[in-house]
Amino acid sequence: MRAMLPVVEVAALTGAAVRTVRLHASSGRYSAERMPGMGGSEYRISLDSLPADAQARYWREQIKAPTAAEQRARLEALNLEEQLARQVAREAGIRRREDPIEPLPLNPAEWREARERWERLPRSMRDEAERRAQALRRLDALLKSDRPKMEAFATAATEAGESTSTVRRWAKKVKNQRPADWPLLLASDYGCQGAPEAELHPDAWDYIRSEWLVQSKPTLTAVCRRAQREAGRRGWGELPSIKTIKRRIDKEIPNTVVVLMREGEDALERLYPAQERDYSTLPVHGLWVSDGRKADLFTVFPDGEVRRPLLMFWLDVRSRKALGWAVGKTENTPLVRSSLRDAMTRSKALPREFLLDNGRAYASKEITGGQPNRYRFKVNEDDMPGVTTLLNIDVVWATPGHGQAKPIESFWRTISETDKRAEFAGAYCGADPLDKPEEFDPKKAVPLAAYLAAVTEDIEAYNARGHRGDSMDGRSPGDVYDELMKSAVVRTPTAEQIRLCMLTAENKMLDADHGVTVLGNRYWTEALAKLPSRGPFTARYDPDDASTPVAVYDGDRFLCEAALYVKSGFRDQEAAKSHQRSRNAFKKATKVQAKALADQAEAGRWDAPRGPMPIAPQAGDAPSQGARVAELVTPKRRGVSPSPEQQASEDYAIAGRLGAAVRAKRAREEEENEGWDRRAAGAR
């Protein structure tokens, strides 16, 4: 913005009278404008139209500061013309450029940076830097021998085959530096820039990047060919060579970005080192891990079906010992229960935590009901508790699609070698279609029993073989397991807990007759009929044996076991009579209990006798005692419920004792009333 000064200020800068300044302004010698002012209008004169001396004096006043450095900074900020800036500096008595600062030796950070650049240089460039440093050492020796400075530089340049100016430039770079650091400084920028790269139009560069950085991973040659065709249509000019473009990609785009955009996030994760876990922090049976794997060979199941078996294993994470396993056709909930039962039976232990896969078999409510997972974020209070919840075992869910999160993944290499045995030739189908051997034929499937025998043999060998894992010290899983078990405190499962693993669980509503129907079979016991509601309740049953009683739970609280209600022949008279007797006994026992409760309620009422008011008891009369009423108590039972005949007999005995107590209470009341009547008659 142009500075406009009043007449008085211009007169002070030029040393002229105010009237003279006004005449110069009105005559046009000074560039001026009339503007409103005090008492009228006055001139405002442009600073640029004043003599150079006056302008210099004005700017000298503007840059005044306590220090020369601040004045110099203000003068540079004004961005004046070169001639005017020099005059202002002379008027202010300052130098426009600071005195050069003597360089200091490299500090530790600068030395490390220079050393890193040195390490990245090729051998030829290092040798050149050493040659230059050797020339400067020769120059230093000549200067110390009292040679004239000019002669010393000339001699050193001649011996090095360089010009004197070049040697002077080298000497300036290493001034005040340690001789040992001279090669680092002389090579720090030598050859780093290289030859100037061929020009590449910015739009062409953007096109190449967008076409090459895709997960379909096209070759750079194909992308550059398409870019060349686009360059002809869009006027990008001639493209450089493919090698030049590749060098620019390597220089400007980090490899991590290339991997992410061309290979995906999983490939990027592989560039980051895996987490190292300390297994010694785990106690034995502190954490079990489980997973399933489909075998790479075909077997013949006992039912004649030919298919690849699925193995499900349980391992103790601390010792890596294989605790138990089971085989099935698919990964499902019954296979999880069966394999867990095998692990609990063999180890005679219960872990504190499970590390499980996120598959539906493990995440089903029968296994992990009552605990959150990726499919069940919120647990409702009325959810059916699973086996792990009833066994008080916490579940840790592995990261989906991340095999490193499950230590059992490396164990599968042992099982995969079992599939490749020579005795299974022809049945082995390979890990994937590309790995399928030519001799494979489903008709050569091996019996399942033969394959399981081989798996058992290899598992025993695995447990006895040395392990190189963390905290194993080359010992076998079996040895580490046995040693840790000597001082371990382990929960031991009961027979009922082991049996629980074999039971399927379902939420069921009771029928109209308070029975429960499972797999088309009806189960009933008198304890179910006494329940005040029809559910829902959790029914746990053995799917392989319908004759086994069904255990009924209210959440995690055991209620009773209901026996199978067997159908009888349509004309089976004996079965009909037995059913009639059981029903009559059930009805009779219930009626006895109902009558006893009614009598108890009747005995509790107090009806005042008619006639004269009773006389208060005299001194010396024994006070009457309150009636003792027997209380109906139903004992808590766990296990198999009694038969209807036994239950009716027990209920009848309880009701009899209750009735006797009620009759005794009535007799005592009648005696007391007769005594009051006699005393009342005597008083009259």
C-alpha cells in the first residue's frame, strides 16, 4: 500500500518550508491528493514522489529497534528496492547481511544422521569420499609445515588431480570438524541428487498412480503403455522410461502404502512384527484352546458314507499338551460337547478359561449360553445357560480370521502330516485343489478306524516329543505337563459335570399336563406337575438315548429329572390298570394334602362361645398352652424323583401326622370350654 504523508511531515523529511512543500504539491512536483482535514482540506503527499534521501530518512525511522538484528529483520521485511535498501542501511548504520558464523563440530544427532546417509551410499561413493578426505589431510599437513597458504592449496589440488577452487570448497565443508568425520561430510550430498530426472506431467503421474495402486495388481509396464496412449490424447508429452517411473515410485511412495493399496490390509499387518507372548505366566489348566480341522483325506464312516472327517482337539496352552479330541462329519455343537467330555475325562481337570474359535458350533447357546460373543453382544437374564457357564469357565474369543491368535494353529501341522502317510495313498486329496495328487480317488477312501488309529499314534508321539516353543526349554508337552501338575491346584470335574457335556439343552414349555416333549418323546414326573408355571425351562437330554431321564433346570438351578413316559399297547389291560392305580394314588395324595390344609385353616379360626362371658381364670390355675400345629415341609431333592406310589405314600403319612395334630388341638379346646362352663355355673 502506498504511504501518503501530511505536508508538515514531508517538510521535516526534506528540510523545506511548509509553504514550499504545498507549492510543490499544487504544481505537481510531488504526487499529492487533497483530503479532508482540520479546518478544511489539506494535501497528502506520496512517499514515492519524494527524493531518495527523504525516503531513506523516513524508512530509517520505521525500522528503529533496540538491536541491529531486529533492525535488519525489519528492513528485510519492507522489501524495498535494492538501491533504497542500501541507502536505508547506511542511514541506520547497520549491515544488511550477518557475519558468517563459524561452523561447529557435529553434535550427536547430526552425526547419527550423517552416519545413516553414509551407510546407504554405495561402495564407489564411499571410496570417493575417502579420496577427498585424504586430499584434505595432505592439505592440512602442508599448512602445518609453514607453507604459504596459496602454495599449499595448489600443491594439494595438483596431487589430488583437482582444481584449487574444488579443494577450497572441500575445505570449507569440513572447517572446524573432526578429521574422522570428514568422509561423512564430503559424501553427505555427493551423488544423492543424481542426474536430473526426466520431466513427467503431473496429470500423467496421477494417472499412473491411480491405475497402478489397485488390488488387481496390474504390471507397471501395462499401466505405462496405457498412460502413453492417454498422453497423446491429452497432451501430456512424452513419458520417461519405465525404469525412471519405477524409481520415482520407490522414492515418493512408501512401500507400506504400496502394500496396503495393492495387496490389502492383511498384507500390511504382516509387515508388522507379531506379538510375543510369555507362556510362563500361565498356570497349567489355566487356559484351554480348541479348534476343528477337516482332514485332507477321505474316509469311510461306519454308516458307509465317504467323506473327509473333521477332528476337534483341546490343548492346554501352557504345556501344549493335547488333552482330548473327537471326530465327526461336521463342526457342530454335539462334536464340541463330545471332544470337551473326552478332554475332561482324560485330564480329570477343569480349566479357568477357554480360548475358542468364533464359529457357530462354539458360539451356540448350548456351549456358551450366558456369555457374550460376536453374535450375542447382550446376554438376557432368561437365556439358557450353556455348558461353559454351568461349569463356571470364562470364554475368551479369538480374533476372527487371525490364526496367530490361537496357539493351536501350529499344532495342525502335526495332524496334516498324518494325512500324508503312504498307507493312505489315493485317499489323500491335498490341502487345496492345486495340491491334489494325481493318484487321488474317492474310491480309495480308508476306513475311519484305521485313520483314527494313526491319529492316536501321532498324538502320543507329539506329547512325548521335544517342543521349541516359549518357556518349553526343549522339553516335551507331556514332561512339562507332569512337572507343573506336581504343584498345581486344579479343579476336578464330577461325574455329573462330565455327563452334562453329553446332554443337549433346549428351552421348553411344559405341556398342558405339565410334561415336557423332547424329540417326539414325552417325559413327566410329579415334580413337574407341582411347578406353578409352564416355563420356559431348560431341558437337558441325551440325544443318543431316549430312555435316559430329562434333567429340567430353571436357569442354572436344577429342578428335577423327568422319566420317559412310555406308550402302552392299545389293548394292554395290565398297563391300563397300572396307569389307573398311579393316577388314583396321585389324586388321593393330593386330596389328602388339600384336606389337611383346609382343616388347618379351619382350626385357626376362633369362634366365641355363646352364653355368659367366661370368668377370668383364678389364681393358681395353669395357663393354657397355644396349639402346636405341624408344618407341611417338602424336602429338597436332587436326583431321580420317586415313583408315583412312593410319593403318594410319603404324602399320605405327612397328611396323617398333620390331621392328628389338628384333632389334638380341637380336643384341648373342648376341654378348656367345658372347664370355663363349670366355673361359670359354680359362680352362679
